[in-house]
Amino acid sequence: MKKNFLFFALIFFASPAFSQIALLNVPASVKTIYPTYDSLSNVVADKYSPWLNYLVGQKIYYIGSNKINSLYRKNGATKEIEYLSNDSTLRGKYFSVEDVTTNSLEYLLIREENTMNFYYLRPSFIPSDFVVVGFFEKMKNLYLGKEYVMIDNDLNFVDFKTREHNYCLPEKKIWKCVNVVVDPDLSKFYFDNRVGLVFENDSLGKYYYPLEFSMHSVAVNKNLVLGIFQPINEYYAEQKALEEQAVREATARKIEQAKNKAAMIKKYGKINGTKIAKGLIWVGMSKKMCIDSWGEPNDINRSLRKDGVSEQWVYGINDPSYIYFENGILTSIQD
């Protein structure tokens, strides 16, 4: 009986020790958060993995390349991704980006619109052979139909007729964005980027401006649209404000000049006071009169003589004027 009691007591009191199982403290997996696509840029060469993930769910327009296409397709038999030698039937079509996949290289898995035809696109290889539709539409909403004043000329403007750069477009001219275009021919405007804005000026004609190349100008002039333009309403408002400020400053100067004239007339009489208020000097003036007319000199050179003191007053630095005093009276002026 005692043995049985000891046996059950041992089991009862020992069981909590066996029930406390230590679990391995595994840290929670960190989910990679990719940037949200803001539609402000198309895919460019420096947006490699993991940046391509932000294109999942986006709609793209396939243009192709004049050199070599970047489309691949999975071989039905081998299941290997193989190069698609001819993409002519797929150019000008829309695709949805389904996923980003890696098979020694990184690809966008894309599906042809309204079909179940899947392809692999390697944008890091030729980043300019398709356009993200969201980017294109965003550019239309931002710029199409709007007028701007060119504040700073940009070297990337290309004349639509001559297809040549114009490095001497005049500033402060009004330009209207008349179109947003996708260039199917890379050789047309000599750029790898296919999306550009078409600006028109009444006297200067139409010019093409590639959007991706505006990034440098934006970095230099962050306060300007595309780094070179100011919206026309902002420009006119700014010019009006400057004109109003100029009027205020001119009015303030006139008031100050009138006060100074009145003070000089009271001090020196009408004739001399009027001339001093105009900034005139003449032989026979006192040093005080000269100071009231021209202000304090930049330098004074004195020399002592038997008959008194001679002074040379210097006004200005780069192109100085000199006036000479004998015993406090102006005797000579040298401009």
C-alpha cells in the first residue's frame, strides 16, 4: 500500500516538470515591402530587382526594339524559358504584369490582354521596349493641354521637322503641351526613352521632349516643372507681383527723394538745396555740402602745406572720381 502511494505521489508531483516544453524562439519572418508604383516614371535601367516587383498588377504596352527584342516564352516540352526570336505580332499590344520570376535571370511574367498567352519580359536587358500604361496616362493628366513659360532652356529639345537638337531656344516663351507620344522608332529622336511630350510655340513650332531625360533638369531646378518650365498662371502671377513691388519701391523712392529735397532746401536754400538733392556738386561747395550730395567718400588723402590743408576725396573703386579741397572748399573735380 505504501509503495503504491509513493508511486502515484511521484507521478503527480513530477508531471508538471514534464509538461513544460521549451519551444525554439524563431523570429517572425520579415515581409519584404516593395515601393508602391507612383506612375511618375517608366521602367529605367537602374530599377533592377527588387524594384521590378512594383510593376506587378500594372498594364504595359509592348513596343519592341529595332535591335533585339526582350521577349521569352516557356517551352511547352522542356519547360525552359527560351528566347522568342520574332516578336513582330506582339508589338503594339497590351499586357498585364502577373509576377516577377527568376530563372538565373529576372523576368516579368506578362499575359497578353484578353488571352491566356503568357510571356517573359526581361526589362533589365532593354528597359525601353515597353511603356507602363499608368505612367503614360499620368503624364497626360499632368501635362497635356497645359501652357508653360520656358525659364531655362534644355539641351534635350528636338525639332519635330528637322529631328535636330536646338540648343538656342529663347527663354520666356510660351509653350503648350499638345501631345504625349510613344515613339515606336528609337532612331527618330535619338533617345532610348520612348515616352515624350510634344510642346508647341506659335512662332517656333513643335518640339519633342523625352520625359526620362528631364530628371537631370528636375534635379537642378526642383521648383520648375520638368526642371525648365513654369506654369503660365504662376509665371504671370509672379511677374505681376514683381511689377507691383517695383511700383511700391519707386513710390517709396519718390517719397524719400521729396523728403530729402525739402530737407536740403531748408538747410541750404532753394537753389543750392535743389541741386544737392539731385546729386550735383560744383566748385565752391563746402565739404558738408559734398557729403550731403554724394555721401561719404571711399577714401581721403590729405597733405599739409604752408598755406593750409589740401585734400583729395575718392569716390568709387573700379572707375573712381576725384574731388579736391583747399582749406575745406571744393576747388577741382576730376571724373
